[in-house]
Amino acid sequence: MPKYLVKKYRKYHARLRIPKDVQRVFGQVEFRKSLGTESLTEAERLLHPIVGDWKQAVALARAGKATEALKIIDSPEGGKHAQTLSNLRKEYNRLRQRDDFDADLYDGVVADLIEDMTDDEDQAREAYLTVVGARTPIMEYVDRWLSEKKAKEKTKSDYRSVVEALSKKYKTIEGVKRRDAGAYISSLVSTVAAARVHFIVGTISGYWKFLIGKGFVDQELANPWDNQPLPQKQTGVRKHFSDEDLISIFKELRGKDRQDMLNVCRIGLMTGMRLNEICAIKKAHVNADYIEIPESKTPSGIRLVPIHRELKPIINHLMEDSEGEYLIAGLSTNNKYSSRSAAIGKRINTVLDSLGFEDRMKKFHSFRASLIRAFKAAGVPEDIAKDVCGHHTDSLTYMTYAGILDIDDQAKAMDQVQYSEAVMRWFRLD
């Protein structure tokens, strides 16, 4: 019999043993797929494209491209199969509400339908239990769960994506055992940052707790995601940019149709504003001496930011030259949430990576760290530095009005900030 081909229950199946070094990526030791035929000739015809895809997935996994590898093995047929089961489950639940419901009769019908869908005994058993309600599809209650969570739509979308990714690997809540959860976490560790692993596991564990707490699954069911060993998060604060760093960044951003990135970085260095705050500045928010930030994710973020004397010529130029209502015009909003900062943030971080700043502690936020370091070097009191950067959180009243009451002190502090003349030569307008 040809390699990668096995026969079971009269029908042929494709099978490929997964190399040990990437088994944790796929969460299994072999690929197996029914070819749906009793003909050896037909099976051989169908075999090679399937095995070819599997080998490509293994190669991608070995290259560290786990997401692309998993996309290859998540075939359209699997999606159609899941949809069929979902429809059967809904119809079964509808029929179960009828007074004349005959469990033996309908359970037999379900078993026959599933037998036509798969030759794999384990898959057939799980499918049957799912339809009759003894198993819970992972995505069954996601909408209900998200509707009860207090979070922004963008965050909820991230939660959904996390659960959807899991559902491509495991189909039911009850089908995920502690060993499965551990294998899934191991596959994440090799592909995403430690902080993201913590977020994903926390999200999934929260969903499990919701299902158990609401009684949507057996309340005696153990949560396999609790107390799993997780990778240690990278600790520390964002690193500031050195003079050499700043020179290389501004030098790289000059020309090459990167004026928008250059101006965003200039403002970031001289104001300590966050990327989304800079991209949201409207001309109406700009005064001769300060920039108003009327909205923020925290009360302390609502503030007035003094404009440094070195930044004023750049701000004045943008006020005259930018078209439309925003200080930084023309930023792409071609993303799910129409964010003005998403695309340019990726572009800036790509430039930083190309300059050798792969360390995640040196990203756009490092401009903010650089200003704080400049404040410290100039002897500016910590409270004033916090006010400028939107960090102060001691009092709600203080947070609301400090930007107005203390703007003169903040402006004096801002004027004490100095960077080297070598940096400023690349910072200033031509």
C-alpha cells in the first residue's frame, strides 16, 4: 500500500506522522483524514495534495510561522462539518421541546446522519454527543459571554478572536482536558510574547468560568486553564532613546514620504503624548502655548500639554500646511475600528525594528520615556512631570482641573527640557 495511506472500515485514509519538534504546534502526533472512497486508485489520486499541504504546514511550523501552518490544516471541509453539526444541534433542541419527542427515534436518526459524515469512530462519537447536548461547542455561548462583559468593542473583538482560535483546535468545552490546555499553551509560547500568552489564557479561563458559573456546562466540570504554568512576563519599564538612537530615527524618517511619521515622533519626543493622543489632535485643540487633550482613557489623561519652544515652529507649520480638521492630516483609518493611530504606529515600529530596536522595551512609547528622563535631568519636580504626561491620579478634582490651574508651572518645566544640539539638528524643520 502506498506510503501515507491506510485502510479502515473499508475506506482509505491519509495519514502523516507529525515530527516531534512541531507536535506541540498542532496539538497532536499525526494528521489523519478520511478520503471517503473504497477505491485504491481514487485514494491515490486524492492522497498527494493532502499530504503536500500537511508537509507545507510542518515546514511553516519549523520556520516559526505557526499561524500560517494552522491555517493550512484548518480545511474548508472542517468548517462545513462544524456548521452541519451546529444545524443538527439546533434542530434537535427544537424537536426536544415537542410533547411527542421520541429520544430513541431521533437519537437513531442523528447517529445515522453522523455516520454518513465521518468514518472516524472518535469523531463520530464526539459529534453525536455534541448534537444531543452532552457536549458543548466552544463558540456556543460566546455572544452571551461578551454581552455581559464590560469592555470596549475592540477588546471584546480580541476576546472573540482568542476563543475562535481555540475552537479551530478543539471543538467542545468538555473535550478540552488539562493536558490539552497545557499543549495549547505550549504552542503559544513558541509563537507569541509572554504577555500575550497570559492574556490568551486569562481570556479562555474567564470564558470557562462564565460557562460553569452560569450552568451552561456541568458545574462539576474542572477548569483546565486554571493554575497552568505560564511563561514569565518580561519586566521593566520602557527604555528611553539615547542621543544616538534619536539621531538615527530622525535621520531615517527625513524624506522617503515619511513626513507624517517624522512629525508624530517629533511631537512624541517634545510632549510625552501617547501615539493615539497625537493622532487625535485637532487644530481646534491647539493654542499658541499648549495642546488640549479633551478625551482620554483615564481622567488623568485629560490635560493641557505645553508646547516646547523647539516644537512651536513645527506645530505652526502643521497648522498652516495640514488639510482638514486634524493637526496630522491624511492618516489611514482603514482598519476595523477606524483608528487613526493603528497604521502609522505599525509603520513607525517597522522603522524602529529596521534600525535595530527589536527590543520590545524600545518602541514608540520610548519617546515618552525620553521626555521623562529629560525632565529628571533638568530637575523638574516629579509631580509636574506626571501632570504633563498624564500620570497623576491622586485626586479626581486635581486630575480634572490641574492642567488649567498649573499650566504656567508646566510651561516653565517644559522650557527646561533640553536635548543635545546633535539631536536638535535632525529634529528641527529644514
